[in-house]
Amino acid sequence: MVKPIRLFGVYERMIPDARPDARGRTEYHYILFDYLCKVQRGVVAAADDASRVRWVAQPDLDRYLLTEGTREVIEQAFRAR
């Protein structure tokens, strides 16, 4: 369980449809609300919005394939804490 400390940022992601006949349409449109949180208790576990979850140290971020823009948000959160 985590306790939200503060809203860190709101981000919009639009993923274009890659099909040849898409004509510039958007396949996915996300609005993401990122929070800085403090762990209260329990064990971290993926919910229905993720296949897996893991705590990662800042120097180890290069080991992971992240979606566009994600690394920048994580780095901002490390600086803000």
C-alpha cells in the first residue's frame, strides 16, 4: 500500500495507428497522472494495469526498455524527491 504525497505530473500520450490504411488516426490516447508516493506497508504487486512490477535503482534504469518519455519523467521524480 502506498500513500500519495503529491501529484507529480499529468502527461498525454497519443500513439498513432500503424496500419497502412489508418490515414493518420490515433490507435491509443492516454492521459497519465503520476504521483510521488510513500510506501506504507505490504509487498509491491502488479494490478490489472501491468503485467509485472519491480523496484529499480536510478543507475539501473538503462537496463529496461521504456516507452517514449518515461525515462524523463522518472528522472524528474528522482530529482523532486
